[in-house]
Amino acid sequence: MARKFALTASPTFKLKVDIPIPGAKPEPVEFIFKHRTRDDFLEFLSMLAGRGDVEVILDIASGWDLEDAFTADNVARLTQQYLGAANAVISAYTTELPGLRLGN
């Protein structure tokens, strides 16, 4: 039986993020996130202050499962239309990458 674990991590990983929708249940959107090494992740965290939500999301993700293309303009539309979206996406990434999420 082949093992799934390797010392070199995949460069990306997929994760569903619940996007808050006012007056409705959150809607799961699958993002393709970029993997970072420990050192790269710590550097990323230290540089978060002063960066805009769209810039951060474009830095941590490379795609999503929406019909709309994953572009800066569409990420901006997402964060403008759904006020909790940026926090949901960034929090999901910063929780999943270091393995802080509880359960599956």
C-alpha cells in the first residue's frame, strides 16, 4: 500500500471555505491554496499588517470552484459583496496550513 505522506509537500491544497451570506447559511467555496514552508509561513504572517484583503487572498490562493475566474477584480467583488468573506478565507488558510484545525 502506497503512503500519502511525503517529506516534500504538494505545492497546493484544496480546502472548502464557508463564505458567510447575510440572512442565509454560509456557502462553501473550494479554494486552491498555496503551500508554504514553516519559514515562509512565518515570514508571510509577519508581513500581513498593512496589506489589503484582496492582496492577501491573491497571495495565499491560486483558484476557486466558482464559475467566475479567479482574478483580482473578482476577489475584490467577493470581498465587497460578502463582508465576512475575506476573514473566512484568510482564517481558513492560517488555520489549515499549520494544522491547527480540529477534526475534519
